[in-house]
Amino acid sequence: MPQRPAHLFLGALLLLLSTSCTGHDAGARPGAAGVGDPLFPKLGNGGYDVTHYRLTLDYTPGTHRLRGTARITARATRALSSFHLDLAGLHVRDTTVNGRPARASRDGTELTLTPATALPEDRTFTATVVYDGEPKTLTDPDGSQEGWLRNADGAVGLGEPTGSMTWFPGNNHPSDKAAYDITVTVPRGYTAVSNGELTRRDTHDGRTTHRWRTREPMASYLATVAIGRFEIHTTTAGGLPQYVAVDPAEAGASRKVPGRITRITAWERRTFGPYPFSSTGAIVGHLPHLGYALETQTKPYFAAAPDQRLIVHELAHQWFGNSVTPRSWKDMWLNEGFATYAEWLWTEQHHGRTAQQTFDDFYDGTDDESDGIWSFPPAAPPSSGRVSDPPVYGRAAMALHQLRTTVGDRTFFRILRTWLKDHRHGNADTKQFTTLAERLSGKDLGKLFTTWLYAKGKPPRP
């Protein structure tokens, strides 16, 4: 090998060091401690996009202690000197980024990780957080409970709108969806149920490990883990695997649930188009004081044995809210208005009130669920504590019915199916929906949407 002058080697070394320093520091800055959601400005984090969560959890109901390791794969959307994760409570024991130790600091629900070297823009990285403790139950501004909820012999993690951060760290906002692998180890005799499909189940030394996989993107508020001594019902209908877990305390009242899941999923496939996920099912727990159900992805969670209408509502969310997810919480009506209108359609097509009759009863205030629907416009909730109030459900469903009567059934259902197809597994907002409705109908619908989605007070009778 021919020798080269020493000054060339020195120059090359200085250039290498300069380039390395530039890549580490130049342009890199901390990620934001929130995405700026209009209702929840501190939720989520800026500067990266999560593609996959690998959660490894160990929980013992008797001690209420959770041990977890979260391995998060993400892409930096700009050069990052540090970044935030959302985590409420729990003790952080170890943190790494790309396999190297990372400095961690806590401020409320913000966990900040500072990697050994800056993360370049558009580069994929992995962050691992090892943690443990007793997960929290959160009380929301509206008084409801979420997060980690315990019952007599188990627990469940529920995350709408903020509770997922009580049992795993992440980018806790609907705008950042990801795939999940969730592994849960519990004492023998208990079952751990989560989203997606059960890929493996092993028992060793008195403890059973359940491995669940969700390939399709999922918002963090839709992730769940339910632990209990469940009765399990599995089947395959229409090529779609179905998994239903029922708490023994609810077994008698829930005997019709598996069959109803099958029938209602099939009806919604015919009504709204292809089912967006690779399995369906439900979790029926025993938390009668909870007061709500939740559309956790692929397996809605019911706090007690549900009736038929509630199953229709929560399964409709698999299309509206789970597959097509709002960009921000102010567009919650795109979840709840559509799921409520699915109830109206089910009733109409199964020998009950027509959707028009239900609309009239809501307008006249004679329906049991119509109380409070005029307190604010559904597309403009005034605060985080009002995001699940009646206007977001009932008045939003009325807006959809007005759209249907204006454009006709053929165009209305074409709008719904196109909406679901165009934004499948993505995020969308109200403006995109109203634009689509005008384009497919060929009508100027501005007055209709202004009146029913944005105007204050009770609109004139149509």
C-alpha cells in the first residue's frame, strides 16, 4: 500500500470529527412536550412518529404490582437532542436509546429521555423503558374513571382519553398510531386478554404468559389489557376469528354476547364495508360502577353484560374511530356521532323505530338520551371535560341523519364507505369529511354542516 503524507491523514481526521460533531449537535433540539391538541395540549409529544410498541408486562392481582418493559420503535421527524414520553406514576428503573444508556427525567406525566447522541431527522430509533409500580386510576374532568382499574380478582387498562399512560409509556395521542405486541404474564389460573390475536400461551413455574399481536395501526387510547379468571369463547365466522372473554360474575347475563358479536359484526360489514381488522370479539368485565363501555380495538370492553344496542355502538367504532381515527379530540363526533347513528340504523333495519322517528324524538326531547344535546355544537366541544357529552353523540347523529335526508340513501352510504376506504387505518378531521360529502353529493352542504355541527343552540326544525 503506498504511503500518504501525514497531513492528509490529519486533515481527514479533523473532517471526520467535524462531521461527527455536526451530526450530533447541528439542528438537534428537544422534542415538544405535547402535540398542541385543542382540548388536551399536553397529550402526545412532538418530534417523532411511533411505528411499533413491544410491551412486556408482569402483573400479580394479589399485590397489584406491575412490572413492565416498553420497547418503542419510532422515526424522528426532525433532529432530536431529547424527546418526551407520556407516563403517569410508576417507577422508571432503566432507559436506553438505540441500546445505549439514556438520561431520564420526570416532570408530572412527562418522561424526558436524552440519548447519548442526537437522533438525526428521518432516522428510525428504538427507546426502551423498564418500569414498575402500582398503576394509577385516573379521574377525568367529567368525573369518569380510566387508566388501571381493579376489580375483585383482576384489572383492566382503559385509555380514553388519557389513561394508557398509567400502564405504559408512549406518545399518548390519537394522531400517532402504531402496531403493538403485548406480552402479559400472570399467575396460573388467570387469563390476560389484549388487542389483536393471541399468538402464544405458555405456563411455567406457576405463571402463564400470553402473547398478543396487533398488526394494524392502533391509537394508544384503544390499547387494553384485561386480567381475570375469564370464560373464553372462540369461533370463526365469515372467515373472521372471534375471541370473547367473559368475567364469571357476568356469565349468565352474557350468554348471548358471542352470538350477538357474530351477527352484529356481519351486519356492520354489510352496512359499512370490509371489517378493518383481522379479528373481532369483546371483553365483558365486572366493574358495574364504571358506567361506560369502551371501543378498545378488536375487542370492545364492557363493564357488565351489554345489551344489543351497546354492542352495535362499540363494534361500529371499529370502523369509525378505530380504523379512521380523529386527528384531534375536538373531532370526537366523528367517533361517537357515527357509532350512535349505527344504533339508529340497526333499530330501523330490525323492526324498530325508523331513523327519522328517532331523530324526531331527539329533537322533541322525548328520547331518554336527548337530554343536554343542545348545550354546545358537536364539532366544537368547549373543554376537555365536555368531550364525551351528549351533543357529541346525539346531536352529531342528528347531523348525519340530516345529511342522509339531504343527499339520499345511495349517496349517503357511498359517502360513508368512501370515507372508510380513503382513511383506512389513518387519521382524518371534520373538514375532510365535509369536503368529501360535498364532492360525492355534488351539493353545497355548507349551511347544513354549519347548522348541525357548529352553530350554538337548537336549530330550527327541518
